[in-house]
Amino acid sequence: MGNFDVKVQRFIDIFIGKQAYLQVLEGLQNTLTIAIIGLIIGIIIGTLIAVVRIVPKYKLLPRVLNVICNIYVETFRGTPIVVQLLIFYYVLLPLLGIRMTGLEVSMLVFGLNSGAYISEIMRSGILSVDGGQMEAGRAVGLSFGTTMIKIVIPQAIKNILPTLGNEFIALIKETSVVSFVGATDLYLVFNRIGSSSYEFMVPYIVMAFIYIILVLIISAGIKLMERSLRKSDRRN
Amino acid sequence: MIDVINLEKHFGDKNVLDGISVKINKGDIVCIIGPSGSGKSTFLRCLNCMEDPTGGQIIFNGVDIADFSVDINVHRRKMGMVFQHFNLFNNKTVIENIMLAPVHIQTQELNKAKRKNLLLPITNLFKSADKKEAPVAITTTKAQIKADAKENAMNLLKRIGLEEKADVYPSTLSGGQKQRVAIVRSLAMNPDVILFDEPTSALDPEMVGEVLDLMKSLAEEGLTMIIVTHEMGFAKEVANRVLFIDEGKIMEEASPEEFFSNPKTARAKDFLSKVL
Ligand SMILES: Nc1ncnc2c1ncn2[C@@H]1O[C@H](COP(=O)(O)OP(=O)(O)OP(=O)(O)O)[C@@H](O)[C@H]1O
Ligand SMILES: [Mg+2]
């Protein structure tokens, strides 16, 4: 520990002098891209699954879809995300003859994975919306789907916004495994800086700080959004 | 206009509606009264298939809407419904509440017509010369639909004296205001009939009057209404027919004068002695 300032100096040399910050920016960008695209894909898939779960099951089609959704959710919740990344990157996509970069695979897998989790969040969100909202939509002649999209789901999303925010934060932290399939994220960049200087302490501390700051910024953003949504409730 | 034939509804093995037959004519103001749990709401909700009937027919404008193969959404547009708890769309402003369905439905029809015209050259290829279809005339635009709906909604709001509330969210309204907006939301579809399920029983007493007054004025304009209510005074004054329902059956059907002054069945006598 005595030579901490030397270590810091070495880190600064690489970070600024050798322009490693450019790579850090790239890693940061990739981390955020994977998390954001993953969240968007996750919300879309999660909403679809949640709706399938809620549709009345008199007919065959909803029942079949329901079984498919169950298998999907159990699969993605029952395996670690690293395993999913590896399977998609090295097994599934090559088998299907689809070529994707590590970054693209990461976005896809994180989207599919968070879809499984968000489906449960979304389901409870939809169930938390008063049943009278659906009835009122149906009573003016709108279809189940239209009423869901225009009336119920917007209210459901509002109800689950804090939980979705937490899901986003979880995604950001989980992206630190995407280097398994060769995507350049924050972890990989700092790891490289460490190996090139044979000095990991400072790079890893800085990395941790960047993650913490990211999460703090996002938490603040969610709070702001919640507050402005609550205001729209009472806007005059 | 509505011809209910032997309507039945059971939940599990519980028989809630036990063979109800009744004819509703254009311009009728029918009040449905009866003890709690007798099946009044269930009957009303079966009329627009909010609950699917388990037996019988509901002929509305010549179509049996209890039949699963009909597109119920199309028929519900002509059969409004007003709920005890208002059920205004919480995520929409007052005026959006009123405009939503008309705009959505007309836009949908416009898009359908446009799609059809687009495909016409192709579908016509396969038809003999005399069977070729001409494109549907498109006389409106999306903007026009919106503008018309907005004007109509504003007029409806003016009618209930709430035009300055057009852009607020329902959570800021009083119960009476909410219910009046809910009523004009139904009106915006130009329905042939509106179903009311205890429209005033969730209201503070001082707000009951404003809602009943609006309903009265609709009655005077000749709108057909079917109203489940505990407001006996209103039923006496406004209804032209009273249906007394008990145990899932129509026990008595009469004019209000006759029903309230001279009920025939023991059950109706018993019920009236309790509520009057
Ligand atoms: N979804 C349902 N599942 C099971 N039973 C139901 C359901 N809806 C209504 N019932 C039962 O059907 C019966 C009639 O209910 P309904 O709501 O039609 O009565 P009501 O005449 O409107 O009473 P109230 O004056 O209290 O509103 C009740 O015994 C009720 O418990
Ligand atoms: Mg009832």
C-alpha cells in the first residue's frame, strides 16, 4: 500500500497518456447499450408473456401459448446468464447459421433473459390495474388488445416503474459478464488496463466507482420520472 | 330493439339468471329493481355480453349477440354502459376519455378502407370484368376524424357544464363530475341504448341529483335506457316500465304507477315495504 501514489500515477499515465479513457468510454457505451436494448427487448417480451398469462383460457390457442411462455420463463430463470450467453454464442446461433458479434449476442440474450423476469413484474402490474378499466374499454366497443395497449398497460407500467428501474440497474451490473463472448464492456477495458500495467488495484477501484456513479444517476432519474408521473395524475 | 329470450346465466353450479325474457323497445326507460344479490347487475352485464350468457338469446337490432361467432365489439358500440364506479380511463384526460373510442374506431375503419383500396388492383385481377370493384370513396382524414370527435366531445362537456375540465385527469374530479363524464363518454358513440348499473350508489348524497338530472334530460330526448337503481323516486318519475327481479327471474313487470301503488306479488310487496 505504501506505493499507492505510484500506482495511481501509473494508472493516470495509461488512462490519459495512452488514451485508455477512449476505451473506457467505448466500454461504458457498450455496457449502457446492452442494458438499454436489453431492457427494451425485455419489456416487449415481458409484456407479451404477461398478456398471454392474463388472457382468458377458454380457447386452445391461448392455452398453447401459455405453455410455451411457461417453458420460456422457466428456462431463462433456471440458468445463469453466463450459461445463456455461451449457449447462444457458441451453440445456438452457429447451429442456426446466424452470425452475430459478441455485442449483438449480449443485447439479444440480456433482452431474452430480462423478458422472463419482467413478465412476472408486468403481470403483477397489469393485475394491479382496476378491472373496471378493462370493462370500460370493452363497453365502448374496443377490443381486448386495444384496451390493453391504450388503457391497461400504460397504467401497469406506471405502477411498476420503480421495479423496472431496479431491473435496469440489475441489468447494468450483470453486463459485466459479457466479456465471456468477447464484447468490450467496462470490465474488459479495465482488465486490459490492469494487465498492461501489471497493476490491477487502481483500475478495479475506478471501475467500481464508475458502476456506482452509473447506478446513482439512474436511481435519481427514476425518482424524477416517478415524481413527474405522479404530478400528471393531478395536473389541472 | 332488444329482445331477450330465455336468458340464463350460471356461475359454476350457481344459477344466477333463470330464464329471463323481455322486450325492450326504442325509447323505453326501463328501471330494474330488486333485492341485493337477485341478479340485476348480472342481467345488465349479460345484455352487452360483459358476462357471457350460458343460455338463451339476446337479439339486438336483429342480431343474436349472445352467439359467440358475432363480433361483439361492433355491437357494443351501439350499447353504452355506465358503471357504479364510473371507470373513467385514469391515464387519459377528460376529453381524451370521451374521444378515445370514436377516434380509434373511425380511424380503424378508415385504415381498413385504405388497405382495401390499396389491394383492389390485385384482387380485381382475379375477377371477371363485371365483378371488378370500385375503390371505396374516402371522404375523411385522420385529422378530420380527430377534429370532429374533439368538437363533439367539447359540445358534450358544455352540455354538462364541465368544458373547463376538458384537459384535467379524472382523479381531480368529484364523484358526480366523474359519473357525468362517464355518461357523456357513452353518448359520444351515439348509442341506441345505454345500460346503467346503479349509477348513483357510489356517490355522496349531494351529488346524486346532478347525475339523475342528466339522466332525466336524456330520457326526455328519447334515449333508450335500462337502469338498475335503488332510487325509487327516480324510477317512479322517469321510467315507463319497471322490472322487478328476484332470484334471477322477472317476478313482476309493470308501469311505475301500477308497480309502486299496487304491486301484485308478495315478494314485490315485501321489497317495497322495506325500501319505501
Ligand atoms: N363473477 C361471479 N362469480 C360467481 N358468482 C357471482 C359472480 N357475479 C355475481 N355472482 C353472484 O350472482 C348473484 C347475483 O349477483 P348480482 O351482482 O347480479 O346481484 P345484484 O342484484 O346486482 O345485487 P346488488 O343489488 O347487491 O348489486 C350473487 O349471489 C352473486 O354472488
Ligand atoms: Mg349489482
